[in-house]
Amino acid sequence: MRIAVYPGSFDPVTNGHLDIILRAAELFDRVIVAVSCNPKKKPLFTIEERVEILREVLAPYKNVEVGSFEGLTVNFCRKVGARALIRGLRAISDFEREFQMALTNKKLMPELETVFLMAKAEYSFLSSSMVKELAYYGGCVDQFVPPLVEKKLREKYR
Ligand code: ADP
């Protein structure tokens, strides 16, 4: 069975992330969306909230699961037996950091392949931070996130 892990902050999940997840689900037998607990970042949503939102949004997709992890992504990949690590690429600005991470991960776990999927054109400018900023100022985010996320953002910023 070909297992892929898609790690990220997902604070919160956007339509750009969802597009990558569904495309990965066509390529792999199982996709595990892994919410990373990065103590250096100050998230808006807790790990539990992010996992719960993702589980609800991804419930219709039977080969997609949601988990969370702390520490190195490669350790999580080893634990679940993943062959591939999925990352989404938006602009050139993503490239340098992603390239660095992919090369580091290759050193740490040579048998793990990082697979980059290019962002869909209409989502190539979309990020969780942009969505949060927009929601904070009362802007409409319904074309960028699933309805559940829109509702949760409204509750947070009420
Ligand atoms: P991280 O903190 O690991 O970058 P993110 O939740 O910001 O977590 O992103 C997770 C992954 O999804 C990254 O590979 C990122 O480049 C990708 N990604 C984020 N937004 C989009 C988007 N709009 N379209 C495609 N990929 C995206």
C-alpha cells in the first residue's frame, strides 16, 4: 500500500490545501494529513481544533485520514510507514524553504520521497495567514475556505 503524509500547520485549512489533498488522494492509496505542533508558531486554532476541522471537512474521502504530530516530520512518516511526503508549491517564494526541507529530509530518511504538487492557479496566492487577516478585519472568506472554517473564523474573531 502506498502511503503519503501531507504535513502542515493548517491554521486553518484553506481551499488550496484541500485541492492538494484531493489530488494526492488520487495518486496514493492512503493520504495522512498531519497537523504539526510547532511550539515556535503561535496558532489561532489549537491542534485539537485544527484536527477536528480537517476530520469533518475530509470525512467524505475514504482514503484520507487526519492525525497530528510533534517533532520531526520524518519520524512521523516512519511511524506510519509512508513512502512519500506531499508538499504544495505556490510561488517562487515557497521554493527555497521547501527545497531546503526536502534535502534535509532526504538526508534523514533516504527512502522517503518528497512529492511537490503545484498549487492550482486560483489558489496560488492563498495562504492561511491571508485568510486570518481578512477574517480579522471582517472580510468575506467564503471563496477561500470551506463553510465550516468560515464559521469557526467568525466565532474566533467575534
Ligand atoms: P507549513 O507551516 O508547514 O508551511 P501550511 O499549512 O502553511 O504549513 O502549508 C502546508 C503545505 O501546504 C505547504 O507545503 C504549503 O506550501 C502548502 N500550501 C499552503 N497553501 C497552499 C495553497 N494555497 N495551494 C497549494 N499549496 C498550499
